[in-house]
Amino acid sequence: MYVGTLSFDLLLGDVHSLKEKRSVVRPIIAELQRKYAVSAAEVEHMNLHRRAVVGLALVSGDAGHLSDVLDRCERLVAGRPEVELLSVRRRFHGDDD
């Protein structure tokens, strides 16, 4: 069994309230969940309106498949024009951990 996690540190564009922030972050999370069947949520900076950290996790029996899905998730978030991807943190846990 393999578990992979990603955390995306995001700078949001023209956002002036927490309500506007939710309207940017929620669709990203929903698309990740729908397209790639990952568990995803906003995990940090909940009270800052221009910053967000989105975390996701995936469990797989195949390390190659896990890496491929994490790569696709990273490309999806990096390609969103309404956010700037400041950093990505990737963790990979296998049976040896």
C-alpha cells in the first residue's frame, strides 16, 4: 500500500473577502476530488483572504499510479489562472515506512 500527499501553498488573485476566497478555493478542491478521486481540503490560512493551503491525499496499491495521479493534480492546480502556486510539498509513504 502506498499513500501520497500534496500540499499546495496558493496566493489568490483579486480576492477581497473570505467569501470570495471560498468561491476560488472550493471549485479547485471539487475538481481535484471529481477528476482524480482524491481526498482534498483547505488545511491552512483559513482566516487570510489571499492565501490558502490545499492538501490532498491518495491511497493506491501501485506506486507508479500514485505518482502519476499526484503529478496530474499538481499540473491541474498550477494551471489555474486565478491562483499563483507558491510551493508544493509532496510526501510519499510506502510499506517500508
